[in-house]
Amino acid sequence: MQSYIKALYDWDIFSEELNFSSSETDTKKANVKVAALEEKLSENIPPELQQRFADFSDAVLSLMSCTERDSFALGFRLGVKLMAEAFADGG
């Protein structure tokens, strides 16, 4: 098995999930924007489609929660493997 440290160095481990460029401020701005857009959309949707839009919004939030959990698990596992490798190699 190839070293995880070498794999990272050689870009053999690469994924969109390993994007750490987002900051707390970026996240807050995005949340505010999404909330504002959702409110505007819900105001302009006919009453008979309000429930469908609410169901869609809930489904999107559920999907986001799943992808965030998966991204955390991926990063955590990678970190554990790197630590284990560093300790096994003597530091």
C-alpha cells in the first residue's frame, strides 16, 4: 500500500470533498443569501405549490446534511490514516 503522505504529495488523493477554503464568514453569507432567496421564491409561488416548495427545501437541507457528514467522515479518516502512518514511521 502506498504511503498516504506520499499519495497526498503526489496528488494521488484528490477530491472535491477536500476543499478547505471556505471560512465561517463565507458560510454565513451563503446562508443569508439562501434564506433571502427562499423567502422571495415562497412569496411568488402560487398557494397550491407552497407545500411542494417546502418539501423541496426540506429535501435539499437533508441532502446537505448528508454530504456534510460524508465530507467530515472522509477528512477524519484521512487524518487518522496520516497520523497512524506518521507514528508508524517514527514521527
